[in-house]
Amino acid sequence: MNELSRAQIRDLMAQVLKNQDKELPADDAAQLREIGFRSLDFSELALRVEDETGEELNFDAPGLRRIATVGDVLDFLVELQHQ
Amino acid sequence: MTVATSRHPAPAHPEPAGVDNRLVVGGAALTWRSLPTPTLPDPAAVLAHSAVHALTAARQHAVHGTELLLSTASRVDAVMRNELLEAGFTVSVLDDDGVHPSAPARPRAAEPGRLWLLTSGSTGRPKRVGHTLDTLTTVRADQPDRTWLCPYAPGTYAWWQVVTLSLTQPGQHLVVVEPDELDDWPSVAAAHGVDAASGTPTFWRRTLYRDADALARVPLRQITLGGEPVDQAILDQLREVFPAARISWIYASSEVGASIVVHDGRAGFPADWLDRETPGRPTLSVRDDELVVTSPYHGAGLAGPIRTGDRVQVLDGRVLITGRLDSDEINVGGSKVSAGVVRGVLAGHPAVAWARVTGRRAPVLGRMVVAEVVLAPTDPASVDSGVPDEAALVRWCADRLPEHAVPRRIRVLTDIPVKETLKSDV
């Protein structure tokens, strides 16, 4: 299975922000609210992961959770690839 | 099996008024009168082998009133063929050798003068809709003499519109292009003096994309668009090539007939046309974002207000028809987005020749707006051709649309997809 590493997902996340002239901080604890990464951006990132791997993510698999930091986003998408 | 074509019944109708109009088919100059005169079964479902056979069947219907469903073999699959045989039609291939009939499962008496259309099937399987030459003839006022291009698939509503015009009005000539000539139609049209052409927005976009210079050499005085949502960008692009032509768009379908005709060069129609009742004219309404038409040109068995399945949006006093109701609306996290409106914005980018906008499954929001585009050909001589990348196109949209309507993923295709109906399913 074609799977992206946490670092690769981080690169894609940086790209999403860069397209809006925003920067992704190096710190995984950075708050999404503060860097302006919102649900539309999160959805875009998920589509980019799908496009890179050529596989559909099963968005329904994991239960709802709190995604507040950069690290939360990366953890979630890494995990989603295993569902 | 081949049926002899020498004997045919006496004409049931007066000779069509346009019978001496010129027809150019596959480069050969003919007239309606000079077409072959095969005897068609009655009722017949004719699968025309090529354009000349389709015109032949239409002329025979006009002269003899034969009950007729006209199509091509590629539009009638095995299931449809059986349905037609069950419904009492003799399904007949018409080619250079004549009529090759398959007998109906349950023969029945013909209904004189009846014409059947197959809907394009954009919302499921094609349906049969009953018309007559009269209900299909929507242009009745005297027209200036024109030579029309007919690029449509035989037997479709749009095809019949051009064909009835030429059959019923002297001075309305036809140049018919076969599917394999479609990419090269401007040279055929220029050679035969085509000065009026009707096509889908996809047809026009493809033509502009492939060879705008060749298009500019066609002496067009009338340009008509229909069959798909018409956005401002395509109207403006055609205006640039043909500053003096009349550019019209038409809303028509097998079910409601030709209902809206707009000549002012703008997308949509004025909002004050809504709910205006004029005898003999269609009445246009909007119910729950859906265009509803009450028309004197309805197909048989249809009466009263018909829900068209087309989605509309009123913007700046214009009623825009944005696409099919079941595919135009994209729900992004509870916010409604019209794919047609987004498509219009993308198509308005100077480097975009064609765009398709869809919803794609996404986390959190349920759906997200995504797009495919074909970029306009660039001038190879120019070093800085300014080909936009995905980010540039996203920014273009972000400057013009609410945030949730901005397509975040935009894929670049190398050619404009098109189907036999000349539509792109956008």
C-alpha cells in the first residue's frame, strides 16, 4: 500500500498554507486557530493525501475527536491511512 | 433484409416549403427534394447510418406523415431496441442500400404525423417524448436567408430544431457535419458559406480551443448556443471573434420545447421575465431553485407546469441556469454551492478554455468543491505565456467566490471531453 509518512503529510500541509500565503510553524504543538488552518484547509489536505497515495481515505472510520494542533492533524491523517 | 424502395404512398401532407433549400452533406451538394425516397415502415424507429439517411427519414416523415422515431445505432442499445419493438415500432436501419427492418413484437396501427424523440438521458435512461413537426417548429417568423451548420446527432431535439427550420422555411440551407468531421468543421463551414451555427457551449469551447483562427474565417452572422448551461465567458469569447454577429442562447428540451431565447449577449435572462403570462408563449417560474416551464410546445401527454430538473440562481437581476438540480448543488459543510456558478468563474479566467466542477467526498465538510480544467492554447512564440498553476487558479476563484465555493483541487486535462450529444456533462 502506498502510504505517506508524517513528514510527507507535513509537507503537504505546508503547501496548503503556502497557497494562502501562510506559513506552517515547525512546532507540532502550534494551535490551528492561530495559524489560520480551518476545516476547509483540513479537507483540502485530506484530498491531497488521497491524490498522492491514489487511495481513498475512510473518513467515517475513526470517531470524532478534537483536532486543535498541527500534531493532531498529522496524527489523524497518519492513522486514517491505516483504516 | 432489404426492402425495395421504388413504391411509396401518396404524400399525406403538402410539400414542405423548404424542399428546394440546399443541403451539404459530407461535402456533396443536395436539396431536400433530391434525397432518396425509401418507403419507411409505419410506425418506424429509424437508425440512420449517416447524416444523409437521417435527413432522408425526416423528409419522408414531412411528406408522408410516417410515425417516426429517428436516432442512430449508437444511441439505441439492446434494451432500448427491445423496448421499441415491444412498443410496436419496426426498428429499421437506413443506409445506402435502403431500409433493413426488424419486425415489432406487437404490431399496431401507426399514429399519423407523430414524431418521437429520445431524451438525452442525462438523468437516467433515455425516455420517449412525443412531438409532431408542428410542435418542433419553433421558428415561424420569416428569417433572413441563412446557411446553417448542423453539428448535432440525428434525432435529438437540437437536430430537429435546425432540420425543421430548413424544411419549413425557404432560404434556410443546411451544412451537415458528420461526427468524424466535427473537429474540422470550420473549414467545411467556410468552404460552403455557413453564416449561422448552433452548438452546445462545449462545441464552441472545443472549436475556440482547437483553432480560433479557423473559426474566425467562417462568416458567421448568427451564433446560437444551447443544450448546456451558457456562461458569460463563452459568450464574451465568441463576441471577441465575431463582433458583429447576433449571439443567442436558447433553453430547450425534448419535454418543454424551446422556452427561452436570449439575444442580448448576456448569460441568464432578465428576472422580470419570470411569472409573466403571454398567450402562445411559455411561462417561466422558479420553485425551490428549480426552473418550471409551462409551454405550448410541450411534448405530447405533458401539460401544465413542468419541473425541468434544471437549477437556477438569480444574480444581479438575471436568472442563471446553472446546471442539473441533482448534480449542480454541492453541499459543503451545510453551505450550498452551485457548480455552475463556480464553473462560470473558472471559465472566466483568460487562460481557461473549459472547466468542470464537481463535489468530492471530504472529511469534516462532507463534500468539497473540486474542478478539472483545460487550458487555452498558448502562443508558442511568447516566452512568458503565463500558464497558470493550480494555486493561481485557486486564487482567481478565491478573489471571486465565497470561501466554501472555491475549488481547492484543480486538475488540468489535455483535451475537452465531449460526447455524441456535444455535451460535456459539466
